[in-house]
Amino acid sequence: MIDGEVISESKSYKMSSSHEFVLDGKAAKINLSLKGFTKNVTICEFFVAGELINAYQLTYGSKGNIPLMARIIMLIIAATIGWFYASQVIDEWLAFAIAIIPSVAIMFKFEKPNWTCEDLLKS
């Protein structure tokens, strides 16, 4: 969106994409390029009439730590699952399922996704 107007709704699963549109009677384009799958960095470049107007680096990360009490609870659950599995009270698939459910729940509860935006032309 630019100035509240949707300029493109296309989706791409490639490492880069380009979105062309008209802005104030001039040809404009936004290039998005992913810089590695593991780095979570996207470069966004904005061109008007072939001239680079601005460029941003968007970085995705997460903030927040899992509290000590939640870690202790996870450790107790893991030890209990290990004991029940070792004594052959529960099957392997059930032990895995019981371990995954609280781990995922705790991770989603305490992880806070965060985008940071750096202006590349002002640095």
C-alpha cells in the first residue's frame, strides 16, 4: 500500500519480486529481495521514473525470553516423559506428542515477533 491505496496484492515465493505501478503519472516500482532464508533480511527498494528514491532493510527477529519457571516446568515434564518412556508405560509416539505440545505452547506464549527497519540511504 502507498498512501492507503493497494498497489499490488500478488504473492511470490521466490527470492525476489518486483511490483510496478503508476504514482502521480510517473512509472514507479518496488523491488523486494530476500537475503538468505536463515538471515530473515529483506531489502525493499523504491524507484520512481527509474531513479532510486529510498531503500530499506527489513529484519525479522523475535524478542523475549522464556521465564525460568517455564523452563523448570518444561524440564520436569521432559524428565517425567523420559521416566515413563524408559519404564515402557508409554509408546514413543505418545512421548513425542506429550513433549512437543507444551514446548510449542510455551514458545508461542513468550516469543514476541519483531520487525526492524533500517533506512539504507541515510546510513
